[in-house]
Amino acid sequence: MTANPAAQAACPPSERLAGFAALLRDHGLTVGVSEQQSMLKAAMFFGPVQEKPLQAAWRAIACHSHREWQLWPDVYERFWHPEKLRGGVKVSGQTRPGRNLRQSVQALHAQMDAAQLPNTQPSGQQAAPQTAGDMPSIGQDEQDAGTPRAQGGASRTEALHQRDGQMWLPQELSTLQQLARKITAKLQPRPTRRWRVAPRGQRLDLRQTLRRSVAWGGELMQPAWKVKRLEPPRLFILADVSRSMESHAALFLRVARAFALEADARVFVFHTRLAEVTPYMHSDKPAIQEKVNAVTAGFGGGTRIAASLQEFARKHARAQLNRGSRVWVFSDGFDTDAPELLAAALQEVRARGARITWFHPTRQVPAATALQRSRGSIERFVPLASLADLAAARQVLK
């Protein structure tokens, strides 16, 4: 369907730019007043005939993550060049005029030039320039072409970013990553039997000292010292993704991913069975949540915490659980296995020298019978329902 030139001319350029910003927000991009003003300045700088550098400038302004950078070309073409999108069907039933970036920017220049002329409107009727703040971030379909909105069955927002609790702003993700970095730095390293060369130490490295003496004709002028090598503790995160934890799974997986990046943690999810999702945690693709859900198919079958912990200790982390390892469990503690099995599973993990921390989404420690019987094997309980809780826990996690 070709664009309607009459409809394009009737739409002010500033409104077109605001509409584009609203479409970006609908797809999860953080485009506010400052970003839209920067996009407007870029349009005035490049002019209507330099679309390629203008699109690159807009992309740098609006995109703040790898997901947004990959999403940009589709959203851009859909808004400014709908005639290039062949074979696409708009399920909502709404028909809108075609958009052309060059014509809009050219009209924008004309509008800005007209704004420099003396005001010829009657007193008290001066029109205020339209900015991003004048345009709502929703209801963009009602602003286009004046046609009635058709009630279709599709939404322009991707399914991944449509779920409640999974919309994270860039500043929130940055805060989470900083918290993970600070907590990782506080984790106490453990000494090993190996040694490393150091500028100062209590033990002389005789072999390295003799090698250095060659440059001095055999004189021991540069002694080499060695100290015990310290290794950071291995971190394992087990997140409960059962039906009862569905509203908290997004936060738990975000926290797990932050520590997978900062502390090289191994991440597992469990409900009726256990599955490792560490490779997914190192990926920043838009479908990451769908991939995790595909691996952990089987929601609604209950929660087998004890069986999952036993599988974790006996199979997945058998060779890595040792003295000083950290095992973090994200769960409300409600288990469908027998209450005594959870205590036995935690004791098995604890017997390998690991320190267990239990993160729960409530203010108080969960009152589950299985968890109450297992308190002796758990080093500490930490509430985790928001980023503020994680920041508060930084003082006790070590």
C-alpha cells in the first residue's frame, strides 16, 4: 500500500517525530523528552537528504542496550518506510498513511524557518511549539489519520516485554550490575596449596631467585618471594521457577544473570526438575526469557526442592563443591517432597564445605515445615523482593 501524499502533508513534522518516539517506547526503548530533543537537533543538522547518517544518529540516541540496537531497524522501517515491508499484515485492522522520513524532515525545516518569522497571529492566540511532552506515550493509533481504531487481537509490543515485572529500565540494570560487582568483591577468597610470586612475602622462591641472579653474575641481588595463591569462591545459584514463584522469577533471573557475569556463577533453575541455564545467562538476546522457559517446561507440577538439590550436589556440581563454595537458593521454601528430605539434601551440600544462603521473597523467613527443619544447614536467610533488598544484603553477604 503506497503512501498518501495528502495525508503526509497534513501531519506536522514535530508530531511525526513524536509519533516515532511513541512507537519506540511501545517497543521497550527509553525515549523521553531529552532524547526526542536530541533527535530533533540531529534532524535539523543533517537535513532531509542525508537519511543514512540521520538514522545512525537517532539510533545512537535511542538505543541503550544490545536488544534495542537489534530491534531498531525493524521499528524504523515500519514507521518511516512501510512500503518496504512486504508480506506483513497488521492484525489490529488500523490503516495509517505511509511515512517518509525525507519529506518529514524537509517539512520540519520549513516549520522551524517559519517559527523564526515575526508572529502574525492575533494577540493571545500564539501557538506553542509541540514537544515530546505534549504527546502521550500511548494511544498513538488514535493520533494517526483520524480514522477510528479497529479492535483487532494483536499488540505492537513484543511478548517478552509485555509481561509484568520484566520491564527493566537501563538505569535499573546498571544499578543491579554495580551491586553484583560490589558483592562479588566482598566474597572472601580462600587460600590454596599453590604459591604465586609476589613483591613481598614470607617465603623465598629459590628457583626464581637463582634465575634472576644470572643477570647479576651469580649474585643474589633480586630475591623473589612467594605467597599463598588465593582463589575466589565458586558461586552456585539455584532459582525456584515454579508456579508459586512466577511473580518473582523475573527478579531472580536478573539477579542470577548479574552474578553470572560478575562472579562467573553457575545458574540453575528448578521446579519439578533441575536444569542449568548458565549459557543463557551470558547471552543478551531478546528471547532469553523464552529460552529459559523452554528449558524449564513443566510449570504447575509442584516444587521438588529436595530432589533438585540432591541432583545438583551429586551430578552437576559434584567436582566443584568444596570448602568455601557459596550456594544461593532463591525460593519460598514450599516443597512437595517429604519435609525430612530437604534437610538431608542441604546437609549433603553442607558436608562438602559449601556455605548455603537462602533468599526468600517475603519479609519474614518462610514458615514451610521442610525449611524450618533445615535451618541448621543454612548459614543465613536473606529477603529478596527488590533491588533495595539486594543492596541491604550487601552487608551480610561475604
